[in-house]
Amino acid sequence: MPLPNDVEGLHAEGVALVAGSITDLAGVTRAKYVPLRRLDAFQRAGMGVSPSWSVFCVDSGIAFTPNIGVDGDLRIRIDPADLRLIDDGIAWAPGDLTDQGGAPAALCTRSLLAGVESALHAKGLTARVGVELECTMLSAEAGHASADPWSPYGVRTSLDRAAFLVDLAAAADRAGLPVEQIHTEYGHDQLEVSIAPNTPVAAVDTVAAARIVIGRAAARHGMRISFSPVPFEGEAGNGAHLHMSLSDDEGPLFSGGDGPYGMRKAGESAIAGVLQTLPDLLGVYAGCVLSAARLKPGNWAGAAQCWGLENREAAVRFVAATPGTPHGANVELKLVDPSANPYLAAVSFLGSALRGIEQGLELPAEVPKDPAKAAQPPPMLHTDQQTVIKALETSPVAADLLTPAVIEGLVAVRRYEITTFGDRPPAETTKALRLAWSC
């Protein structure tokens, strides 16, 4: 149920504090809180933050750049209409990062996504975005939550956590989250929460809220939640898969046509655009120091630069319009992990699809089976992080889709991670960063 957006109504709902957050370029959610009586100030004037917030790093370091330093001031502004109840007495809303006058800051990733949404509308296109958010349940000490043998998707492993799952479902309802499915996953103590598709900014706002709600529900049951791409060395990694559907005045682009599995020509070009730009934008989707450990063949993480119908080893999995797909045909980008800024990931996904449509790109041949076993294997994405970040830094595509400030900051943050953690033993790095993206 939506919260009231006025002080009196929120007070009647038991709200005492209002939080507004941004997700920085390292993928970490950072917030400011005000007493409820200051709600209007949070909207009108915003709460001050240093530009360095955007280049805070996963270990609390700061990746200063020539243009992002100790000087200057930005504001986090929220819209009371976006408030959700995320914990007892606390309402939360996603924040826009603005300058002192209220204009979007160059480092505001939420505004970038709003711009892509507007660009799609200008071309007569409507996008819907859905998310599958994977995470790992941990003990209070940040170790494994359970010691018993794990049964992927098993009834025992899920019902052992029944009280937590029921609490999570109820908390999601209170927060107005459109959760469609909750299940234990393949990895030990792994959980997946699927979120219904929505317009792009609204969908990613929901992702930010969901991560908070999942973390708070776990805390009530003596657990913690890891959104690390790889919480434990050698074990299953976590993804943050994005689904996209597109439509115009004639209907969906991924069904109703004469192309493969009913795609229309513009739908084929959209997928081609996503595939073509993957090497340039991998630093957005999976650019942290742990990402490469997840993004390997055999992990169902989308390490191959190809597409295929329901192919979970392909970077782009196509989901056809059938009675089993209630939201219609869509494409899933599997390689995104939770260390990514979700707004930037959606900007890159949607922006590259639009780019493909505008250029009329041809869809490459489908890879219908395991890419590693194909007669002519497709290219595997290079995951060496130095290479990935250099490609992002020098990419004309990234320069077109993202602001110079965002590229500068993101590159600085990821290079800081490589310098700080790149030479450490993997077990040490996974332990050090296990809670880096937790809410």
C-alpha cells in the first residue's frame, strides 16, 4: 500500500525518519536521514553531499580524480511520492543527485536513466525492465548461514528458512515491492528475488528498495545478506540479471514479427546492439575486482558474447512469447552482477538496444546450445579487469551513453579496487568484500 506523502500522514503511519539514498559508482548504496518534520527540506533544498560520494570505494577508500576532489557540494533530493516503508519508523525514497540549483549533476546515474527513458519515448518506444536479484544468506558473523548439505531449489533448504521468507514477503508488501517470486537458488545459502517489470527508472528504484528490505528482513532473523558477485572463493556467484521488453505503436518488438521466434526487425536490431557493445560496457555490468571470478563458462553467468533461446550460458538469453511468459517476449542480460550500479547497467542495456535500432544492426546467428561446445564457438568476453576497464575508458559507445564525469569516476573506482585487491589471494579478497554491497 502506498505511503502518504505528507508529514501528518506519515506520522500517522509511525514514520519518524526519512531516508534518501543514491547508489555510487562502486555499486554501494549510501544514504542520509532526516527527522520526519524536515521532509519538505529533503525535497526542496536537498541534503548536502560531497562530489566524492560518487567515488567512495568498497573498502571506504576514495578514488579522487582530477575533477572529483574535496571541493564542491551536491545535493540529494527526494520526491515524497516515492517514499516506501523499509523498516520500523523509517521511510525511504531514491534520491536524485543535483547541483545547488536543483539541476541534475553529471554524476547522477538516476537522471541518466531518466534521459534514456525519454530518448526511447522520443523514438516512439516504451521499455519495461524486470530484475532477478541473487544474494547469499550469511550468519551473523558473515560466514555460511547453514552447515547442512545444500539442496538447490530444495523444499528442505527453503522451508528451513520459512520464517525469514514469510517475513521477507510481508516486508516487501509493506514496502510496495512488486515481488513475483522468492526461492532458494543453486548456490549454498543462495536466494533469488524476482521483481516484476516496470518502466526503467521505477524498476531500478525498486531494485534499490528490495536490497534494503532483504537485508533488514535477514537481520531480524539473525542473518546478514551478501550481494557480492562471489561471496566465497570457488562457490556460486550472485547475478543481478536485467530483463528488457520494448514496444512501439504496432506492439512488442520481440514478438508478432517474421524474425527468429517472432521478433520484429527492430527487435532483432535491439539485441544486436546489446551484443555489439558488450566488450565496451562490461566495465559497467561486471567491472568490480570480483566480477571475473563469476563470469566464467559453466557458471550460467553469460560469459559468451552471443544470444540464444532460453540459453543460460549466452550473455543474452531470449525469452519467447508463450503461455509460460506472462509478461511477453523479452531479453535477459545475464552477465550483470550486484556490484554494478543498477541505474548505469540499465542505461547501458537500454541505450545499446536503442543504438542498435537506430543503426539497423543485423542480428548475429543464434547459438542454441552451450557456446563452449558449439562447432563454431562464439567469442568469450575478456574478463581481465585491466582490459575491461581500459575498454570502458576508451570506448566511443560509453562516451555516447554515459557522461565524461561518470566514466572518469567509474574507471577510478574500479582501478582503485584492482590496485588494492588485485594481487591478494582470492579467498582473502572474497572475505574482505563479502559485505561491501550489503544493505
